[in-house]
Amino acid sequence: MELNDWYSRGLSAQEYVDSMNKHQEGFIYIYEHFKIPTEDEPLFASLRGKNWRAIILTEDWCGDAMLNLPIFLRIAEAGKINTQFLSRDENIELMDQYLSNNKARAIPKIIIINEKGKEVLNWGPRAPELQQFIDDASSSLPSRDNPQFEEKQKEMFQFVTKAYRDNEDFRFYVYRDLKNKLTSITN
């Protein structure tokens, strides 16, 4: 299947948010509290008129999606990038074309395509600073065979989700990484 076909199968941002069972409140909070810096307007002016579209592979239980996707939606609005959402677990054929480290179905994955349906950029699942944050948080977990592993992992996920929701620096890291990637393909 071509990327145009995948795009046409997706949900709009509103349909996706309305369907969320987990992290909806955090997603909306981040969306409402993140604004595009006015000094970056020239970048978004250069994106308008390109007729780019984005396919987002995600799941609503994903903390990275809760943080990254509201920020991308602000970028998409500013740059007039129409966006459609697909469930990773219901679209494995596409997801498997965008594995992280050639093995992980890490999400979210943002695939930007031009008007002919050709990929111009893919991004995800997280900015480098957030990867370091996750690596650091995971390093204190006991081994998987430890009886406390599941409990400690759950605690870590709660900590990470709260940090993702509340830490404005994290929003900046996501924005800066996405902005830099977009700048590199518009110049």
C-alpha cells in the first residue's frame, strides 16, 4: 500500500482525541499550554503551500505520544500540514516499515509526505534529550526476573508521564528537534 493510501485511512486529530481512553487529559493540557514561538514564523510560512501531509502512528496509552503529538499538532497548524492518525497496533504493515533500531515498534512515528505521497521526513519516537531521560529512568529498574520489576516499572511510567505532562523544558526539546528536522528539509 502507498503512503497516500495509509493517509486516507487515518483519523483526524479531533477524531483521535475524542477516541482516546488514556492520556487524553494530559494530551489536551499540553496542547493548550504549548505555543509556537513567534520568531519561528518564517519557517512555518515556508511550509505553507507545500501541501504536505502527516501520517501519525500512535496509541493513546503511549506517554511519548501524549507529549509529542500536541506539539506536532501546533506545528502542523502553523505550517498547514494536514494530519491523520493511525493506530500502530492496527497498522503493523506500515509500522514495520518504520522500526526504531530495526526492531522496535516505538511510537509515536510521524511520517510527512508531499502531495505525490512521497516521504519527505519521518520523526519519532522522541527527542534526544528525552531518550536520555528515559535511559536514565530505566537504568534504576531491577532486572526483569526480579519480583519487583513490574511494580518498579509501573512507578517509573507514572513518574515519566507526570514529568512529560508538567515539564515545559521537555516540550521545548520536542519542539526544537522537530523544528530542526523541518528546517533541514526546507532549506
